[in-house]
Amino acid sequence: MNGLIAHEYGHHVTYRALRVSTLADQRTLIRALDEEFGLGGYLVAQFRRNPDVKAVVDAWLADWAHNTTVARRVSRYAMKNHQEFFAEIWAEYSTSTFMARSPVRRIGEILRTMTERSDVVVR
């Protein structure tokens, strides 16, 4: 799968993963993001206040202080919003699973698991 197709499919994966995921799965995702990007509990605290992954990730990405870390560890385009962030992660994860960078590999695995669970729930 080439990068562009993988990125666009990443939008579908994100939609599926977040649409019917459990609160526990969402906490796992937020905790992993917090740990992988060295945020010291920032995302976890934001999620406790507002348990909406999309809103929490969008607010985090809008904060200029975190943009250089996201650009370095995922991509510059990933800084745009949660949709592009997760699509960029999925593109790298799905095209180079074993060679994907640490945060990408971990978040990609969580998205994959959440999506697989959503397939079971939707049927």
C-alpha cells in the first residue's frame, strides 16, 4: 500500500476506531499519546476534564509548544488536527510496521486494536 492510499485509509481507520470505542480504549489511546510524546500527564488530565479524544488531541495540536515534537516524531502535516495526526500515524504504521518509529508503532497498534473491536461491535 503506498503512502497516499495508506494516509487516506487512515482517515477511515480513525473514524472506525473512535466511533464505537469504549471509554477504556480511549483512555488507553490518550495514555499512550501522553507517554510517547513525553507530556507528563497533560493529555490524561485534559481527557479527565473532557473525555473526547478528538477535542483533546485537537487542543494539544493547536498548542504551539508541542508542534515541534509532533513534527519530529510523526510529520509536519500531522500537526493540523486529530484527523491528519492519526491518518499520518496510520500511513507510516501500515506501510512500515516493523520499521515505524516508536510512537507511530505503539499508537498504530492501539488504533488497529480499536478498529478490530469496532468491527465486532458493528456487526
